[in-house]
Amino acid sequence: MGEPSMQTVVQCKQCGKTYSAGVVNNEFGGLCPSCVAAFALEELKQSPLEPPPDTDRTTIYLKPGTEFQGLEIVSVLGQGGMGVVYKAKQKGLDRFVAVKVMSDRLAGDAEFVKRFQKEARAMAALSHPNIVAVYNYGIDNNRCFIVMEYVDGVTLRGVLREKKLTADEALRIVPQLCDALEYAHGEGVVHRDIKPENILMDRKGRVKIADFGLAKMVAPDRADHTMTGLVMGTPHYMAPEQVETPRDVDHRADIYSMGVVFYELLTGELPIGRFALPSQRGVMDSRLDHVVLRALEKARDRRYQHASEFKTDVSRVSEFIPMARLADPAAAARGVGVHVASPASPKGGFTITAAMASEPHRGMSLDHPRMSHWVGAGFGLTIAALVMGVVTLILAGVTTSSGGRAGTGLIYVVFGGGTIFGSIGFLCAVIGVFEILFSGGRLRGYGLAFLTFAMNLIWVVMGLVAFLTAQAPAPHSGELRQPVAPLFESPQTAQGPVNLLEDHVATPRGLREDSATSWAGESRMADFWRMNGIAEGAADVVQARQVLYLPSGTDRPVIRCTILAFRKGASQESARRLFGNQDRWLSSGDTLVIISVQGPGQIRDKSVLDALANAYRTGLGGNVVEGR
């Protein structure tokens, strides 16, 4: 009964307090637990740059309050196999920064130091809102350190531990990461270790890629500093070529890793073995399957070739992502359907039932092609051009019938506007065709595009016809006695002052009006002088009209009345001399009327000529000067 107790009470040699000897091993030299703890704390008071030797893990050797490279250490943010990350305050700029100090056991590795310097330079060269910025780097007491931007938030891994993200949240994160990678790849930097632990998210939901510690400069004019045979990356996130041919890795390895991260964000799991498609794991767009599978292609030539392509496909899917949020468990349990409006037609759409929500890839399809905006814009612009083509034709007809008074200037203006609208419309339709061609069936509008092309051809033909119509001279023959197209088929007669260049005067008894022709414009006036056998006409004449009369019951002789309009204040003398066979002339203001008899025969009743002169005198009105 009498085995001695192992809990012998002894006295501490340091402080004199009693304690049970079984609590503390005799290796502590008879010290009580309190004194042992005090010695342990004393050990931590040694120099922050002198951690205990022979340790397999990186030692947390910078305590809060420690001054390091002009920074005040605040706390430890994290520790890994390569170093410790601290939160520190940069007092000069009154901001927090992150300081990464490399492990002691790496300090003597010359190859690592070389890679560290390359890493720091690569990070410092990058400046992008979705990449953690590097402020400084160097070596302190044989320890490498990097001063980086401090992100007040958590890693994406921390977010995934807390909850499973929705497809909507994943589609907001991935485009930001693609932007960062597209920029870094354009600068010749490959991350090589994209994973949730290296993706930070701040309190506003913005994401940043951190730790380009495994980056490889891929600029063709630089040597490959990667250690021979070194496999860089994290298992399950590494592209196949990072394991099989580590020295032949380019930016497409990051795209593969992004595909793994994207799949994990959507499903909460890693794509290992024969993994399920995202659409089979929840209510989401089946097109996400295509995006993930293309990013995870084993052959890098079949993956997305640029991060921007990855982002483009993700953004297209995000147009339909509100549908994924319709997976309401309570509504599904009640069997309630939810109506979804079609993006292409707000009045259309479909209803998602509980059965559809449980099996989205079988119950419904979200791949509703929409009309290409480029094609729609091109069609609208071409309609405007076609309208202008019609207006041009109308103006051309008015110009021809009025002897040029409508002017070709307005035709040029209208047709020029149509040219602008039609050209832009044609270009938009061409862009739309290529957009549809490469949309993978998500866009439509081929028919409308080809209709736009046909309409462009029609308005061009209409414009050409209008120009030819407006520019063609009025038909005429070499002899004035042959009537040309009359200005009015049933001319109206006027009894008072009129515009003789447009209106008819009263025809005297014994005469009948045969035809009337008008000329206006430089080219038309040249035709007028040529028809009258005059080589060089009066330059001051800007408009002309000729009316032919015949005696009743015969076609000989012909009485020709020529009305000439002069520039304001111009002399009419030279024009009167050009018509040498005139019978008489009348002038009022800037208008001159010349009456002459042509052809064989004579006017037996001279009073007819007097009556005709009197009719034009009345038509001129005002002060009329006349002569023979």
C-alpha cells in the first residue's frame, strides 16, 4: 500500500516558491514553471536579426515596435517556408506597408539571392491596380527583404474557407485577375504560381495578385535565370508543362492556373481527375463549362492564348448571370416559377421552374443569340442614306425642269450627307458580320447585314442617276424652228407685269406659242449661246429664255422672243449687238427682250408684231426702253 507519491513538493532554487516536482522535468535545474517561462521570455529579447540557430522553420524574429529599414514593425501577417510577412508603418509617408523578410537559411544560397533580386526587379517594374506594388527591396544583415503595398483585407483562400462564392461573385473577381495578368504578360512577366493564397481582396471587393516570387522574365533578349530543373508552382494549380518541361513555360501557364482558380470559385473544389462540369454543380450558365474547359486544356496551344480572351468570354457569360441568382431554395421547394426577361426582347423571355432550377443544363438553355449592335447601327444609318438618296432624286428633277434654278449645290450637300451616313453604315455592317462570325452563335443579324449592303447599293445608284439628270443639258436640235420640250404644256397667259423668265405673256390674236426653253448656270448658258450660233456670248448674262411663236395656220416664218437677265448694273449694249437680225428690243431694269423674225416668208400683218411687243412691254412693267 505504500508506494511513494511521485508529486514531491520541492522549493524553487530561483524564487524560493514551492511546487510539485512532477510538473517540471529535472532538466530545468530545479526551477519552477514561472521561472522557466520567464527565461523563455528573456530569450525572445535577443537581437531581432539574430534568430535561434538550427531551425527548420522561418523564425519570427521581428517583434512589434522594432525599427527596420526606417519602418516600424506593427504585427506579423503571415509566415511561410520562404519568409515572414510583417505589417509595418512608414512614418515619413504615414502609411502602412507589408514587409517580406526571407528565411535565414536562404541567405547563404547565392542562387537564391540572384533569383530574389530578379524577383524584386520584376515586381517593381509592374504598376497596375490589380497587382500588389513594390516600394523597395534590399539585403539587411544578410537577409533579403521586400517592402510592398499593404492590402487591408484577406486572401481569396480565406474567403473560400468562410463560404462558397456564387457564380455572380466569381464572375466579378475573375475579370480583374485577367486584367492584371494581361498587363504583366505584356511586360514580359509570368507569375507561375497563381492560386487563392496569392490573391488578396480588400474590404471594397477589389482583388490584387501578390507574390511574383516565382516570376520568370520571358523577354527574348534576356537570359533564362531559372535554375535548371527547378519546378516552380503549387501542385493542383500548375500547368502540365510546369512539371513536364519546367524550362519551357510561358504566360499560358498562368491562364491554366486561372482556370483552376475559376473552377474552385464556382464549385468550391479543385478540378482533379474526372471532375464534374460547373453547370452540373449548381444553377449557372452552361457556357461556363466551355470557359473552364478551354482554360484547362492540357495542350497550351488549345487554351486561351491571352488573358484578355479569357476575360472576354467571362464577360459575355456575365450578361446572363442574374439568372443564376434565381436559384431560391424556398421558391424551389414551393414549386414557384420565376419569369426571366430576354435580354434581346424585354417583352419575351421564359419561366424557370423548380425542375429547371434543379437541372439547369437539361431544363433550359441560356444561349439566346441577340442582334449585333453593329449591324443594327449600320442598318439605321443606311436607312438615313436611302432617304437622302430619294431627296437627291427629287431635287435633280426640280433642277432639270426649272432650268437649273434649284441648283446643283443643294444636291451636292444632300448627297454628301447621304455618303457619310451610307459609308459609316456599310462599315458598321461589315464589323457586325465579323462580330457574328466569331461570336460562337451568341449573336445574329446576317440577314439584316446583307439587307444593309443591298440598300447601300441602291442609294449609290440613286445618287448617280440624280447627278446625271441634273447635269444633262436640255435636248435641242440645230434649228430653232424645231420645237424643244415646252416649259408648260398648257401655258397660262398673264395680262400684267410678270417674271418673263418664268411666266408667259398673253399671246396676240393671229399667233400661236410653239415652245419655250430656259437656261441657267454656266454650262447651260454655254449651250444657249451655241444654239444661237454665237461663239462667245455676253458674260454678264446669267439667265435666258426663248419663246417661239408661229403665225396661225402655218409654220413660217418663226418669231423668236429672247429674254435675257443681266447681272445688276451690267451694260446690255453688247448683248443687243450679238443678235444682229433683231426686229426690235425692249428693256426694263436688268431684263432685255429681243424680238426677231426668222425663216422664209413675211409677216403680212405687222400689227401682230406690235401686239406681241405690247404684250412683253406689259409684262416688263415699269419704265420700258425700246428700240429697233
